[in-house]
Amino acid sequence: MQEKEKSAGKAKDQKKSWFHGLKAEFRKIVWTDRETLMKQTAVVIVISVLLGALISVMDAGILECINLLIK
């Protein structure tokens, strides 16, 4: 019975230690300021839209080429 209690206590201590470690790691994170975050987000959105348009145009072109070959 004591061994079960010791095992349960160890598991509890390990979980507690893990959460303390996680909290310590989160304190080390350097968060960027809001202005930089907004600029980077805008760049990601613009590039995603441009790449989406480029892929769409290429897909349509390839489809037309395949249709010409089939006819």
C-alpha cells in the first residue's frame, strides 16, 4: 500500500516539476512589440495571397494545355 502512495506522490511531484519548468521556459520568451507583429502579419498575408493567385493562374494554364492536348 505504501508503494502505491509513494508512486502517486512521485507522479504528482513530476507533474508539478514539469509545470514549474514550463512556466520558467515561458518567462524566457521575448515577445515582439505590436507594431512589428502587425507588419509581419501583413507581409505574410500579402505573400500568401500572391502565391495563391500565382498557383491559381498556373493551374488554369496547365489545365488549358492539357485540354488542348486531349482535343
